[in-house]
Amino acid sequence: MIPPKYVTIVEDGTYYYDMVIGTGVWKNSGTTANVSISIKGEIRELNQVQLGSKGESQDIFARGSINGFILIINEPLGTLMEITLEHDNAGENPSWFVETVTIRDRQVEEQWIFPINRWLAVEREDGEVEVTVDTRSANSFSNQVRSRFGRKIAESHLWMSVFGKPFSSTFTRVQRASCCLSFLFSAMIANAMFYNIGGESEGAIQVGPFKFSWRQIIVGVQSGLIVAPVNILIVFLFKSSKPRSKKGDKYTEHNHAQELVDQVRDAGCMLPHFFIYFAWILCFLTTLTAATFTLFYSLMWGKEIAEQWLSSILISNGQDIFVVQPTKVMLAVVVISLLLTRNKGNGDSEAESEGGEVCEDDIDFLIDNPKERLKRSKLQAIRERTKKEVQLAGMTREIVIHLIFVFFLAIVCYGNKNSYRFMMTSTLLNPFTKFDLVRMHIMS
């Protein structure tokens, strides 16, 4: 995890602002472009503050990252009104999905949230690489759900997070995969204990080599609920243990910014680092014990019980992947969003109407600005070229998929030739073999 970055706007400044920018967790959400921000306050404003420069680590604004910054100035900006976030569309992957920008005045402990939740890319949405937002829509329930759901799925869905783990998370992929293995073996031993008591399955429905009945479904659900507490504890210990701190890492300015990063990241209760060893011990013992007893139970089964047991294992894992984990994520997102939006003000409509007039004036001013016209014309040319590249890539993908489909169709059609093919063809061509013997009898 990258520590907060210092952004010195005024040399020897004594006034600090902590800022956190969240990048989306979906594919290609991170950017390689150079990012800048403009902040407008009641007293003064900051224009074109560069947050990243060439040659820096590509981990800044990576997919799923939550980056912290410390802005150093010499005097306060006052109550923040709006921000403008933009990038120069440089690098191999300039497209960027921004979730939220959070800024806190360290001196007065006042905080502002700017919800963005959109792409800054020439080939997506409206094709703009610049966006201006204010704090008026920060408490919107839909914005809260939209900004949190994707990250919660990638972070809290145990099975999916093995592949889509956010960059800023300290819960590593190895730890997540170990938790999945622990759940799998725990479900195995729980199902095995149920099938040791005997019993036959009635009204089973066979799907391939597996048979499913009400007994398998009930056993699978029960087993998933039984093993849930132990695995929840293991995940909690892994997720809440602090990362190992470097020797001599005693910072003061970073502490405040890191607290804001943890707040945005929803780190929750952070335990001392040594708790991670308890998590590894518990995970190892759970997996090893479950695997050993499952082996002993399986030696007593026949083929029928073993197939029923496998069916219940599939049900237990399917229940956790497709029901329990998504429900847990959705409930957490809805509850947090409701708590954050319950005190929403009633004066948003008037502020939005005033803001609309200002935006129109700004647009008229920008059209009269020669530099802005040149910038927009270049962006329009890039936008048109990128659209053509996307269309060409889509056409190429469709052609390749069609050729692959034709290839597999040819294998299926011509790969299994035998004598029955000739007989089927002959039957279709000659459905009535003795039709020439039919005579028409005319009644006089």
C-alpha cells in the first residue's frame, strides 16, 4: 500500500489539507495519464495542481486504488465549493474511472466529499477527460450505492476478490485463496458428518453424474451455515490485522492522511499485526483437520453416498458464492448508504439551479477562450480516432469469434462419420421408397 504523497504548492507552507481519491475496481479503471485538480473555496482557489508526474510508480491511480495526498499551502481556502479533476490523456491506458474525492481541512477538522462516479475517457460516456463537481450531491442515496457496490463486491465477496482484489487492500490474494480453501474443506467435513447417519434420497433429479434431491439441498444449506462462523472469524483476522510497519516508521503528517485513507477504505477495526499469525494457524488447522476426517469418512461410503455427498458440496459452495456473499455485500452497501443519507438537506434544488447558470456562463467563457478551443479541438480529434479504433477492435473480435464458431461447428459435423450418416441421408432423400407402385383408380 502506497503511503500518502506530499504535494507542495507553497514552499515552507504551514497549512495542510488531506485528500483521498478513489479509483474504480472494474477492468481498465486505472490511468497512466498525468492527473491535475483545481479546488475552489470561498476565500481562494487552487488551479491545476499536479498530482502525478512522469516517471513515478504506476501504482498511483491503479485499478481499485485509494490514494492519499497531503496538500501544503500557506493559508486556508475556506469552505470548499467545487473541484475540477482532469488528465492529459497520456500513456498507454489513459482512461480513468473516478469514484470519489474526499478533502479534509486538518486544522479545523472539516471534511468535504465530492462524488464523481464516472469515466474520464475519450471513448466512454460523453468523451470528456475533465469533470467539475460540488458537494451538493454527496448525500444522494443512489450515488452512495453506486460508488460503494463495485468496491464492496471486489473487496468483500470472498471468492470473486481472489481475482479482482482492489490494489489498496492489505488482504492479499494468498490469504483470500486460503480462506476459500478453508471454507471448501469445512463444508466437506460438515456434509460428510450428515451423510454418516445414513438415509436414502427420494425424488432425486439427475444432472449429468450428480443427483439432486431435497435431502442434498437441506444438507448443503445446513453445512454452509454450520461452517460459516469459523470462516468468518478467519476472514476477520486476516482483514483486520495491520500490515507490518517498517522500522523507524514514526511519521506525524502521514498519520492524519492515513487515517482519512483508512476511513474512505472502510478499514474498520484494525488489530495488531501479530493477529495475522493466529489467522494462519486457525486456517491451517481447520483445513488440515477437515481434510483428514473427510478422508476417513469417505472410506466408509459406497458409490451412492459419495455422489450424494458431492452434490451437497456443490450446493454448499454455490450457496456461499451466489447467495450468501452477494447478499452480505448488498445489505452492507444499503445500510451504510442509508446511514450516510438520512440527514440530507432540503435546499439542493435551489443550489442546483444556481449552479446551472454558472455552468452556462463558464461554457460561454470557455468557447471564447482560444486556448480552450484548441484544447477541445484536439480532444475531438482524439475522440473520433479512438471511436474508430474501438469499432475496428469490435469488428475484429466478432470476426474471430465467428471463425472459431465455424471451426467448432465443422468439427462437430464432420468429426464423427459412420455408416449411420449414409442411412440417415438416404432416408431423408427417399422417404417413400415404393411410391411408384401407387395407382390411381378412377370411379366411373
